[in-house]
Amino acid sequence: MLTLNVEKRSIVGKLDAVRAKNLMPAVFYGPKEASTSISIPLADFKKVWKKAGESSVIILKEGSNEHEALIHEVDVHPLSGEPRHADFYVIEKGKKVSVHVTLSYIGVSPAVKDKGGILVKVHREIEIEAAPRDLPQQLSVDISKLVEFSDVIHAKDIILPKGVDLKINPEEVVTSISEPREEKEEAPTAIDMSAIEVEAKGKEVKEGEEGAAPAADAKDAKKAPEKK
């Protein structure tokens, strides 16, 4: 089991001063554990966090005292992504805990490879319950069983380690296959040429009428005899 050496923080606050020493401020608490402010070497925490995630139990070693805990929450810098603070949830001894575990999809689905189906991951993690030391970091989902478009994998189909129980409905669909859809080309909109022709003709007549009246008046004025 992974272990982190921690120290109690005698001065609460002034977190920048703690970080200046390459330490990360943190706190641990639990059902029967008072909230305690601690500091952890930043490099050590990053290594353990990468391996344990938020579903594996780690040991917080504070001098001669040890606490089994889960990484409950981590605050990271919005730009650098560096962890700035962590909350640890101390597990009550002899009690099972419920956590969400990541699903790892393995294998090749014939429905996807040979028939062009689309793999639909309904769940990327599921909730399980187990004793702290039995908690897996992730669970594998074998998609090679998905041969036809109608095939699905339920939560009950996932192979669980000994001592681990599902906390969701066993009949819950975890992943399925979606049939490929053919994109239909839209037919071009038919153009009514007769309407365009009529409109054009109407426009010509109108223009002719507008320009014809003055021309006719001028011709008639020329032909009209002058009155003496």
C-alpha cells in the first residue's frame, strides 16, 4: 500500500509560506477523526496521486501514527495544473467504503472493427463498495464480446475482484454499439424557370412603359401642325 509521510501544521493559514518550502498544505478528517491540518512534500504527493488516484487507499504516516485514507479532493492551479491543496478522508477501521472507480475498456469489438459500429460508453466509471485494502484502482470492461449491433455489456458482466460489490443496478448498461448511419445528400432545390421568365418579362414591360410615354409625346409634338 502507498504511504505518505506527513507533518502537522502548527500554524494554520499562511499557505504561501508552506508552499515556498516545496510542501503542499492538506487536511485529513473522518467519521471518528478530527480535522487535522498537515503538510506533505509536494513531489511525494504527486507521485502517490498519480498511482492511487481517488479510489485507492493510502497510508498517512504522521510520526508513529498511521491513518488509512482516500484522496478525497485536490485543488489544482488553473494554469499550471499543479496541486495546491488536498483533502484526505480517513476510513473507519473495519468499515467498507463506497467509491467511484474508472472503467478501462479493453479488447476489440467485432461489431466496430468488421461492421463499422460505434462504441457507446454509457459509463466511464461505476460505484463499488469494498474494504479499504480490497479497493481496485480501476475495472476492466472487455468489449470483444460486442459482436452484433444488439449486443450490450451490463454492470453485472464486469469481473469484480474478491470482496468488491457493485453499488449500481446490475442490469445497468455500461456500453453498447450504435449502428452507423448513412448521410443522405439533400436533393438540390428545383428552380422554377417559368416564374423567373415571367418576372423578367414583367420587368421589361414595366420599364418599356415607363420610358415609352415621354418618347411618344415628343414624336406627336413634332408631327402636330403649328397653329398660326
